[in-house]
Amino acid sequence: MTTAQQRISSVDRRQQILGIATEMFAEKGFVGTTTREIAAHAQVNEALIFRHFPTKEELYWAVLEAKVRSEDFHLRLEELLAGAANVREALLAVAEWTLQRRAEDHATTRLSLFCALERHELSRRFFGRFIAEYFEVLANYLRRQMRLGVLRSADPVMAARTFIGTVVYHSLIKELFGPVDTAGNTAGNMDAREASRMMVSIWLDGMSAEPASRHSGDKLKNSAASRKRTSRKVPRQALAEIQEPTQ
């Protein structure tokens, strides 16, 4: 007796194809995955895939877009920044959230890496549509802190890239190689909270042996305008958070 094949709606079928394509693209990349293989795993005719997605490139883009939008990265980033009492807490929240999210979702990392390595057109599209906007959210926050005198003046986009880059690279090392470290090095075995605290401290306070106040306060006091802006707009507690790492 033959069991009748279950019919599903067009919307559900599209989601089914997307789910299978996500797994296969994340495992083998764009070049290594064929639409015929995706169709076989989805148990549909290959022509049905092209009815939903005109080209293989558009299917891959739909996979990338679905991954990013399902997490609503930009909104979550804005919420973390708006909910923090000061810069240190804001960056700590962003770093910890980023590490936890990447630890739970390796597929997005693999998809973006395959995209960059194999499909330059999609890579530029992905960066301009999602990554650049993500950087801009953090850059806008840092720009406001610079105007208040809480942070020293710098290129806010470069500042955002260096911070996110530090966090993502730490996560990427663990994803690629696992928690392997040389003798005496414990960075790979830190949990997300501990690693985030250390990275925020290094980014905010720097690595110079000079007192933290030399980096975060003295330069602002060198000009009368900066002194006036700092005394008028910057809460004393916020400055203390910048100058003294949270224990």
C-alpha cells in the first residue's frame, strides 16, 4: 500500500527548502552544494526550487538574509546599548551577547565565510546590507560618547570595527581550533563573561603601563573646551567607569 505524499503550502515548502539549503550550504559552501542535491534532500523536483528562488545565488542570499533577520541583530544591539548605564557596561553586554550567539550558531559563521571566499558579489552585498549597518549602530553609540567627552575623539566606525573585530576573532579561534592554548595561556578556556570583561578592559583602558587616567582623562583636560564639555556633560560616575576597570 502506497502512502500518499503529504501536501504542504507554498510558504511552508519555501521554508523547508530554505532550512535544508542552510544546512547544506553551511556544510559544503556555495560551490560545493548543487540545487539538485538540495532538491533530493527536500524530496522535491529541482524545478520547484527555481520556482521559489530564480537562481542559486538568490537561494543563497535568501539563506543569509533569513539567518540575520531571524535573530534581529541590529535591534538587539540597539537594545543592549540603550539599556546600559555606561560605556563599560554597554560594551560588556555587546561582547558577551556576541560570544554567546556565535557559540550557539556556527552556521552563520560558516555561511558568511563561504560567502566571502567563494562569491564576491554576494559577499559585498552581505557586508553592505548587514555587517556595515551593524557596525554603524555601534559607531553611532561611540560617536555620541565621544561628543560627550566620555571617550576620546577617534574615527567611530574604525573604533566599532576594532572592538567587534576583537570579540569576533576570539570567537573564531575557538570555532576553528577549539579551546587549545599553549602552556600558561588560559584565553581559550575563558567563559563568555570572563573573556568579555578582559577584552572590554583592554579596549577601553589600553595596554600602556601608564595610569588609565593618562589615556582617558588627561588628553581631554589639555584644552579648555574639552574641560568645559567634560565638566558640564559627563557624569562623574561614568568617567570613573572608564578609568577604573570593574572588578
